[in-house]
Amino acid sequence: MSRASRTFLGRGTDTSLSKPPLHPQLMSEELVALASKLISYESCEPDGVLEAAGFVKGWLEAQGIEAVEDEVRGLPVLKAEVGPEDAPTVVLHGHLDVVPAHPGQFDPRVDGERLYGRGAYDMKGALAAMMLTTAAMRDQDRVRVRLGIVGDEESEEEAERGSDQLVDSGFIGDFAITGEPTDLQIGVEAKGVLALRLEVAGVAAHGATPWLGDNAVLRAHDVFRSIESLPFARQSSELFDRPSINLGRILGGDALNKVPDRCAIDVDIRYLPEQDPETVLEQVRGIPDAQVQTLFSRPPAVVDRNLPFVRALGDAAREHHEGEPMSVGRDGASDAVSFLRVGVPAVEFGPLGAGHHGPEEWVSVPSLEAYRQTLETFLRSLADRIEG
């Protein structure tokens, strides 16, 4: 098993701060309260991300766990760890940032068995469970748990990303779990990202006589429809029905009474792991009368589902899962690629919920506790499985 050079942050912890295990009902209540607190931070903006990171750092230190804060582009990167240096090492990875939302979405509310709020599902609920799991593993001596938290997972930046900084600083292990939404299934594949800007020209004319011009906005819409009809867009794979293609932004027109002569559209393409992004780009560039610029790219994530760590996580998840928890593909991009690029197997694994990036985002309260239990069961069984 590989052993990278790592700095242990947990030495000198005062074990007198150790707490007896909580009753499962009390643990679930603490988990919901912690997730709700994280949701309350408006972390779609840098100030909110910084405030949330400050809370997390203080919470960890109150549990007797040292937390170190770095930064990337002014956004926080938190690192904490527990357990001995020479033990099997698992990285629990999460992010504090969320996509923009209406102000009311930062007021968490519980309705039945659902916790609502921006980030509840993606991924502050999972992050709260990871924090409690790290605290629960503090006083054992058979596995090292590293908690890495970034503030820019949702950003469109291609370079200087928080997860890359974690990895490049040596904050890695034998296995990594990032808590993205998977409904208690193990994400062994995630699509790649190819974000493009296409510029389309038209002919200006007076708004009262649009037939004398050529509307660039309408032409750009036709270009988008052409992308949806390209060969790559009709392909499928074992875990994915098709690539994802979204028209995210339209930038066109400078006066109400003028036919727009320029338009740019930003298109978010999530391609299949088996597809070559250069081939996708070549097909898009073949569309007539459109200038194509790459804004952002991210490779797909693929991990062998038969690896011992993956199988061990699957066994732990199976206790809380009616079906096979092993095979799921994630449509969204994955920061797991930061670990995969240096040879650390990494999967996405998160609780049950729905509505991420939408107006009614929620996470299942019972699945939050099941998720926390799965993580702890997996970590506590790891040393025995490896020795066996």
C-alpha cells in the first residue's frame, strides 16, 4: 500500500476532551443541527464561504482536533486529521461553497423527514456527517482519517483549485471519499466537463424592421440545437444514458430597438468517461458560422469498483441500502479527479436527497444518519479487512 509523505496535525490532542458515544437519536439530532448551521451560511459568496470555514474550524477545535487553514484565490482550504501516521489512511473530502440561491433558501427547515435548504444535498449534509465521523474516530489507533474541505468546488476556475491544492500539498491517503450527492450509492464514474463559449454573428437592423437584419440571438439558438444533434450527443454507456448539454448563458443584444448583430452562448457539456474531449470539441467546431472558445474543462472520474477499499465501502453501505450500492455514474463534475490524477482511488458517496442547484433542495434526515453510520462502520472495519 502506498505511503506518501504526510504531516500529522492531530498530535498533542487532549484526550480529556473525549466524549462518550451519543445515543443514536441524539446523534441524529446533533447531525441535523450541524447540517442546518452549515446551510445557514450564504456560501455562494466568498464572505459566506469564509464565515462557514471559520465555524467549521472552531467546531473541530472544540472537539480537540487541530485544524489548519490554507487558501486558494482567497478561498479557504481546511485540513484536519486523526489517527496514527502509519495506519491505512482515508481522506473524507467536502466543499462548503454552493451555487447562488434565493435568500430564503439559506433558512434551513425540517419538514417531515426532509431537511430543506441550499446545500442540504450538495453537500453540507454530507459534510456535517463527515465532521461528526472524524470526531468519532479521534481516539482510535487503527486508521488515519483526514478531513479536507474546500471552498471552490462549484467554481468555473480551471486552475488553482482547492482540491488540487489539497493533493499537491500531500494531503492524500490510500483512498478518498468525496461527499457529493449519490443517494447512498457509490459513484464509481463521473462525467467530464467541457464548458464552451460560441460566438455567432448576425446583421444589425432597426427593431421595427427585423426582416432587414439577421438576428444573432436566434442564430445562436440554432447553433445550440445543432450541438444537441452532433454524433457525440447520441452516445451512451453502461452507467449513462447520454452526455449532458446545457445552454447556461446567453450574451447578446445591446438595444431593444435593434436587431442584435452579435451573440455569445455559454454551453456546459458533460461528456461520457469513454468519450474523447478533443473529438467532442472537433465536432462542435464543425458547426458553420460559430467561433468556439474553451472556457473550462475537467476530466471524467473512473475508479475500479473491485478495489478493496471500494468493496469495503460497498459492504458498509449495503446495511442501509435495499439494492446494490456499487454502480452509479454521476452526471456532475467530480473533485475526485484531483486524487485520481496522483493515483489515489477516489469515489463519490453521499446521502439521499434531491433538488441540488434547484429551488427546493433537500436531504433525507434518516439517510444522513445512515450515511454517518456507513462512514464510521467502513473506517472501523478497514484495519481488520486489510490485515485479513
